[in-house]
Amino acid sequence: MNILHRNPSKVRRLALATAVAGSLMMPTAAMAATLNVMQSEAPRSMDPGDQTATFTAALLDPLYEGLIKRDPDLSLKPALATEWSSDSSGLVWTFKLREGVKFHDGTPFDADAVVKNFNRHLDTKRGLAASGRLRTFLDSVTAIDPMTVKFKLKTQYPAFLALLTTGPCLMVSPAAEAVGTIGSQAVGTGPYKLAEYKSGEYVLQVKNTEWWGGAPKGEDEIKWTWTAEPSVMNMALQSGEADVVNPFPSAFAAQIGANPEMKLSKTDGSAVFWVSLNTKMKPLDDARVRQALNYATDREGIVRAFTQGFATPANSPLAPVTPGYDKSLAPYSYDVEKAKVLLAEAGYPDGFEMSTIVQEQEARIGELLQAMWAKVGVKLDVRRMESGVWSKAAFQDPAGKEADGTGSAIASWSSGVNGADLQFRPLYYSTSASPTGANLGFFSDQKLDGLIDKAASTLDETARNAIYVEAQKLVNEQAPHVLLFTKQYLYATGANVSGTWIVPGGLIVVKDATKE
């Protein structure tokens, strides 16, 4: 047959039919369903105990488990432990462990694994980022038998069970940890396991077919990517490149909320945004200067410009959703003249120069502060950094920051639903000074340390919250931070995605998410 005389339309129909038939014969196993999740920053570590970043915790959540977990209603439920109890003093806790659990590398999960996991945090030489949360109140962890462990606390700690759901209490494979690869090669017990981590590009997780909980509910794969560009996040969701975007940029919230093919979720946030001031560096070692910067900050203006109104100006180091928060506090109005008076009293009538380091996604905050503080003579050098570079700079010791001239850092912190101690202690307690903790400005106040310790061991909730009110007032007075706002939390998905939920503070849970 002469090809030049073929009917073109028939050829196209034949080609289409052949392609469809070919696709029908492909094995369905080869077409893995992937949930694509985009967040605003890259993971800081594959070790849940060596990082304190909410978005890293979200990425690690499908891979790791603790003795206890949170359900979507935020209640505490058994996970790798099946039951637990305490003695009458509240200082000794006993946990029965789940039988038949293995880590992704085949290492058995047992009492010995639990002891090794906690001992690495009790070892002060290790310097793991999240260890400080435990060492304050945890005395020891011992194995009673192969499937039973005993925790001994130094003091009563009301948030103990809640803390067991967080990063430093998630179980990593002792074998992988001993080799020293856990920071880049995650090995947990979760419903997903790490398939590939291409630094700077993506993390791919696949179902753990040997998970103790049975067949995982979610999609075959979860692929995580990240960008600091709000417009890129918006377009990724709209184009279908991303199924989940966390957090969703508030600048595009109205647009997505009106789109029936998208779902926008809003919750009360628990993350407080702030500028940590280097109290070891002049003139920021003077409380009057720190107070002046607070008065020179138009929080309402920042909320309008940076969050499009999806936030509440901060009046406290605690978020409104945190037990013990005092909504009656009003320490700093926007008062340029008051700021000038305080600077003059401190010996800086013409202002001074200082720097701040900020991650790309919050760089706009630095620009707004730069303009605001210029009105009182403060020249702010805003240093924009990629997430990993920022983290290294922010967690330097005093000498390192002095050498780099780092006067402040813009960041946020959330204790989620785990209590006020996990907001106060990491940020303001003397021994939490970086690099061992998130007290980035090296603030130290013995009275505040005492209040934090007293509250942590006070079982009566009313009495404990009264102590936290006093602590909030002291932090506001000493002003180690310029408190900015508590952001209403936004995340978005395609309308075909179900099964996602959020832990207050921004930790999105996607391991049970599916796409129609």
C-alpha cells in the first residue's frame, strides 16, 4: 500500500487506539500514586531529635513514631507503647511496649532501643538540637524487661506525656544512629520509609509494607519539595504540581478560597513571630534599648502588610491558644516618641546601627522593620539567608555572633498544644542559650528561670497559669524579643485531597491523605 494515499484521520484514530490499548496492558503496580507536598523550607535534618523546625517535623512525621501519638482531635493515644502508668509521686512512669515492631532497617524495637534513644539526649556531649527539652526534667530511662521501660523524672512535669509526641521522643533505629547516618538517612518505624533524599531538591517517601499498623492508608508515595517564593507555591497548587501547600501564602488566600477546585484551611495559630535581640551585644544589652525597639514597631502595620490581616499583633511571648496566655497584657503601643526618649536615656539620642538575619520567606518583615526603626534613628542591616545558612548563623554562640556582627534574628516558635513550658524554656531559659537551645539572644534572668521551673512542676492548672502570667509580664518588661504577631495558620490542598490535618503551630499530617 502506498503510504502517500493513506487517510490522515484514520491514521490518527489508529495511533490513538493503539496507545490506549498499550496503556491498558501496563501493570497497575508501575503507576504509583504520589501525594506531592510543598512547604516553605527545606528539611534541616533527617534526625527528629536533632532539629526543632515545624516544617521538618511535618516531613519526618510519616517516617517516625513515638511511644504516644496525637489523633486529629489532639487527644493522646497509644503508638509504640500500648499502655502507661505513673506512681503516686508522678515521678516514675512505666510504659508497656508494642510487640512485633521493627525499624525500617530490620532492627527490632524493644526496651533497649527506647533506652538508647533517650540516653543520646541525656548525653550532654552529643549536642543534639532538641535535647534541652528533655534534660531539664528527665533523670533516667531504664529497661525493666525486654518490652517494659521506666522513666524517672527529676521533678513533676505536667506536660510529660504531651512531650513524648515531639521530635526528641520519636524513635530512631539504634543501629543507624550508631553508624552516624541518621541525619541524612531517616530510619524509623513509621508507615512510610525514606526512598530518596536529594539535598536541595526533594524527599521521596514510600509505603512501609511491613508496618505494624497494617497497610498504610495514604498514597503509595509522598514527595516533598520546598520553596520560599509565595508565587511559586500558589502556582504549584493551581497547576496541580502540588497537592498540598504548607503554609499557604496569605497574599493568595482569597483567590484560592474562591476556587472550587481548591480547599483553603484556616486555624488559630500557635506560632509567635519575633525578633530575638542579642543581649550580649551593645547597645542591645540595655533593656531600655530593647524596649525602644518594641515601641518603634508598628505591629498592626506588619500584620496588614505581611499577613494580609491573617494574624494577631503579639502582646505576649505566648500565643492565644496556649494555656496560661493573658489577653489583658498590652505592653507596647506603637509610639515613636516614647522610643526616642528611651534611646536618649540609654545614651543613643541619634540611634545606632544593628543587623538582623532572616530567612527568605520572612524577608519582608525585615524590610518593614527597617523602615519603621529608621524613624527613631536605628539603621537596620537586613541579611537575607537561605534556610540552612540562616540556621547555622542563628544558632551560633556569643563569640560567633560577635564576630559576624549578628545583632538579631527574625524567627518564630510554636509550642503547639504541648504547654507553655515548651515556649518559655527553649526561648528564654538561661541554659537554653544557643547553640544548645533556641534562646538566640542569650537572655538570662534568674527570676524568670525560677518562674519557669516553678510552673513546670506545679500540677494545679490554675496555679500554674498564674505563674505563667507573671512570667509573661517579666518577659515583656525585659524585652529580649521584639514580639511581632501570632499568625492565623493557612494551608491549602486540591479539592480531591482528603485526610490531611494540622497540629496547632503548622505541623501538617499527611500520612493518611488520599487523592480521589
